[in-house]
Amino acid sequence: MRAWLDRLLILGMLLAAPLAAAQGKAADDAVATLSAIVQVRAKILPNARSLETLGPRRDGTGVMVRDGYVLTIGYLVIEAEAIEVAAADGKLVPASLAGYDHASGFALLRLLAPLAGKPLALGNSAAVGERDPAMVAAYGGSEGVTLVQVVSRRPFSGGWEYALDSAIFTYPPVPNWSGAALIGAKGELLGIGSLIVGDVLATGERNPGNMFVPIDLLKPILEDLIASGRAAGPARPWLGLYTEELRGRLFVTRVSPEGPAARAGLRPGDIVIGVGGEEIGSQAEFYRKLWGRGAAGVEVPLRVLQGAQMREISVRSIDRLDYFRSRTSY
């Protein structure tokens, strides 16, 4: 417990009270904070579309954000056949997928039995800046806690049709990042762990660290996820196209089997040149033009270089949730 108290002291959580009295309160705060951190275990459907890339069993961390609800990163639990959540005290209970949001990457789990723990308050991730200290809490009690520093706030684009306007990047790297909680000096949840990256500073040099999804993205959709399993409003168009940006060109690295892009004839090695007659030179630009075409279901005209041939290919987009497989009931 002493190591945990030291970390709280560094973060300034004890500045408002005399040290002798504050240490007792800090110990209570530490126990309450860690009680919100749980382990998430998922067994994936044998016919899951994500089986090959993400595996049949997935383990990570989750955070209690409401009584009976746990927030985690979506790739841990999407297409799950069974989900279990283990509390800080070791108790294991079943859970179901209450909601998923591809735009943020968040997944919300509904506990199917009571679990001890105090939900963690949602902080203000917009106020998080470079050089701010924070803690990463992964499942495992005080041993799962790491002191980190926010080293960058910047846009992030992933090759799986995913982008964030202002992701949170931290250093040093934390190995158990999936679903881990990023906690600020006030003991509030600031983000959920998504990735380990090789260059958190975007300098072109090797500076490994982690990327966190800002918790502010959850606030406007939390009630929707609880009520209907998804964010309100039209879904973004999704093509099932995995790309890598290189020297101003967008190379197709993979297409989702039986997805819209695959059905339209796109294949690995293709180069996406433009959308709707407009040229693109980056993933971020590609996504802006793709999502700007309208809601899921819209036809997306792509200009694609296949070998030596330039082709115009129209892809009928879908809602990504319709592509995933799921159990009919839990």
C-alpha cells in the first residue's frame, strides 16, 4: 500500500490536507479507486469474423463506471460467446455486451450478478495536456498501477477505419494496456487503454508508449449504450478496408472477408487514390471523405490502382455492427 500512497502523493491528491491526516484518507481513496478496476475475460464465437486477427480468448481490464456496468475497449469483447468479469477481490461474475461504439472503440458490459466495487467518476479528458502526470491502472491491484506522463495530445488514425481527433499518448509504455484505466490527479477516469505504439511523440524515432481513448467520448453516448446498445443517430459507413499510409499513398493491407470492399473486388496491394473524384493522400483524409458521404448504406465511389490499371470501384457501405456476429442471447 505504501507504494500506492507514494504515487498519490506525486499526483497531488494529498495537497489539500495535512500529511498525517491525509495518509489515512489516501489509503481509503486508493482502495476505493482500485475497487473499480476489474478483469475482463472473453471467449469468442467459433465463427467470429475477428477470430483470426484478435484470437479466440481475450483478456484485459475494465472499469466500473456505473453500478452494474463496466467500460472496456471494444476489441476485447466484440463477437464474444461468453464474458466474465473478475473483481478486485477475486469474485468472478458473468457479463453481457450492453453496447458497442465503433467511432470511439468503447464497449460497455452489463454485469449479470452483483460485484463489489465503487464506480469511478468520469473526469474531463479535454483538460488533459502534455506533461500532465497520471496513473494507468490495469487489473491486478496495486501491482497493476503505473505512474505515467501524458506526452502528446494529437489526432490518431488507425488502419481499420478508425480515427480520433485528440487521442491521449502516455509514457512509459504499460504492457497490460487493453482496457486499462487512465486516472488523473483527482482520481477520475480520463481514458481507456487501446494500443501500444512505437512512437508516442510522432518524431519518427522509437519512443514506445500507449494510446488512450479520451473518456469525454463516452459522456454523450453512455445513456444510449445502456438503453439501446449503440450511439443514437445514423451509423458511419464502413467498407471493411484495412490500409497503411506510405509516402502519401494509401495501400490496402487487408480486406475483411465477405465485407463490402471484398465484395466490390478490392484486394491487398491495391492503392486507394481517391474518393468521389477527389484525391487522398492520408488515412485521415480518406476517413473524412468516406464518412462525409453520408450514413451507413451509402455508395462510396473509390478510385483504385490495381497493378497497372486504374479502376473506378463503387462500394456499398454498411454499419460495422452488422458485420460482426453475435449470440442471440446471453
